[in-house]
Amino acid sequence: MNVLHNGDVTALASQAELCAFILRCPPAEAQRVVVEAERLGVDPIDMCARRLGLGEHLVMERAARWAGVDYDAMMPQTIRGSARQLRLDSLATTRTIHADVDGESRYYLAPGIADVLALRSAVRRGGLRHRIVLTPRVALRRARRQ
């Protein structure tokens, strides 16, 4: 869900900055997308992927680049653990899958806009304790079924 509350200008600006990066559009256009997503009660990331037709893969790839974390369109076959609600650093509770890839612990997630903003902030502060990889929700769903 969107993080705007009663005209929060700072949240609007942050969300619009991310949406402008994802959509490759001017800030004013991205701001309109964020406001429309709020009006519809949907996450702006979902709006970019579905309603504006960019698709989940491209949107997550660009969101990862903007936040400064890795992106992978596919989940590894060798997953340890299972899908679960997990709190990572300053992120809100989000569905996450833990995987051990080549001896390295990674956390795969498909966050909403609030968590992408939190990720970027954590990366800039040097505060990530875990290797975070953004992935499309469809990849998380497939991995849970394996």
C-alpha cells in the first residue's frame, strides 16, 4: 500500500522520484501517477507494473537499481527455508524468501514502494546486514510452490 497520508509532501516527493526513475518520465508526471495510485488505493509500484503496462520484471529491475540493491528475475532452485513473513533491517514486514546461493545467504523480496524507499535509505546509510535481491512477485510465488 502507498505511504502517503493526508498530503505528506516528503513521501509524495520520494515516491515520485522513484516512479520517475521507473517510468523514465518527468517528475510532474510521476507525481500524478503517485497521486492516482493513492486515489485508487494501490501501490504505485503495482500501478507502474500493471496499469501502466511496464510489467513486474522491468519495474522491479528499475526499483532495485534505484535502491542500490541486486535484482534477479528468477529464484535459485536450492532454497533453504520457506516463504515467511520476516522483518529485515528498517523494512516493514514483507514476504521474503531466504536462499543460500554459492555459500552466500540472500534474501529475495518483491517489495512495495514503502519498502523500496526504506531499502534505499538503508543502503545509503550502509545499514543493510543482509544481501537483498529484489525479484518479481511471480518468482516468489513459484519458489514457494517448489
